[in-house]
Amino acid sequence: MNTLLSDQNLRDWLGYERPSDVEKFLKEHGINYWRTRGGKLVTTQENIQTAFGKDEIKMVRFPVGKKTQCQ
């Protein structure tokens, strides 16, 4: 399953308030992302796992509306 991660999911996961900080993190780590029509950042769980390598990081789950942490 390839979960779509919203701007809010990303800010909660990373602990950033500003979208520009989230975008900087995504760029620095080679995580593919795009912007919605309203300008919000979105990516997928698969994009994050691909950037970090599936062997280096366990499956990262992003339940909507809940804070999560990377294992």
C-alpha cells in the first residue's frame, strides 16, 4: 500500500511548523514530493522509504491525525 502523506502528516512527523522547513527537509533527503493545487506539500510513504532505503528504516506508518515517530 502506498499511503499519501499530507502537509500536516509531514509537519507532525518532522516536528516542523513552517512548510518551508518541511520542503527543505524533503529536498535535502531526496524525497520526491509535489504541491497540491492549494500549495500544500504532499508525498507518499513509498517516496520516504525509497529515499532512506527500505533496509535502513522500518515501515513508517502515518495514521491520519495522530503523531508518529520513525523507528
